[in-house]
Amino acid sequence: MVDYASLSIILTGIGIIGAITYYSFQIRNQNRIREAQMLIQIWQKFSDPDFLARYMEIRSREWSDYEEYKEKYSYEVDPENYVQSLSVGTTLSGVGVLVGRKFIDPRYVDDLMSTVVLNYWEKQKPVIYAMREEASLFSGGESNPQIGEWIELLYNEVKSIAKKQHPERLQ
């Protein structure tokens, strides 16, 4: 027969296990809610007409090499437009940090904004690589891989997901 002390210990243990289980579900739920809130805020930024106008302006640019790009679109030539387009890259970098640090599942980014991410990087990649090399002139000959690194990470994550979802379209 079980005495009251043993029964009390068993019930306390069951209560603790139940509390831990409940608390772990609550933490998981809170994390999902926070992630959803971040995604909503990011989506609001991506769907903002000003952001879309800046993104479309970048997409419409034409240049043959980095020197021509600088002649047409550098800060010295058109400071206002340069800052406007820099904000698109900065926004994408921020999303890249969130994905890279595992605050946001990259599948959600793919679902909501893959076209923007893929098109932006494919358009700007030659410029960003050239900027990395140009930065080496000022840093003792070393390339500066930090320029655009989070956008590149974001692109690679989204591209990988897109290839799995649409292998017939993306090679």
C-alpha cells in the first residue's frame, strides 16, 4: 500500500512535469507569435509603395560594367537616388540577418518575397562584388566580403528553397 508521503511525492512530480510541458508549449507559441509579428512588419515594408518604387527603379537600371554603374548611379552623381536605392539593399540585409541568425524561417521569406530577393541580388550581384573589390583598395588589398553579405546569404537561402519547389523553372 502507498503511504501519503509517497503519494505526495508522486503527485508533486506529475505536477512539475505537467507545468514544464505547459510552459514549453507556451514558449514555443510565443516564439511563433513573435516570428509572425516580424514577418508582418517586414511584409508591410516590402509592400509599401515607396519601397516598391525604389525596387523597380533599381530593376530598370542599365549598365555594362561597374565603372558605368558608378558614372550613372553613384552618390556623387545622384545622392538622393543613391540613398533611396541603398534603403532597398539595407532592408534586404536586415531580412538576411534575421534569416541568418534563425529569427525567421527562410521558407516564409520565400513564400512572401522571393521574387524581390532573387531579382535584386541577380541585378546587383556584379555591382556588389565590384564594390567588395574596390573596398580592398582602401583596406590594404583585402577584399571586403561584408558588403552585401547578408543579401547574398538571403539570396542563397531563398534560391535553394525555390529550386526545391520549382525545379522545372530554376536551374
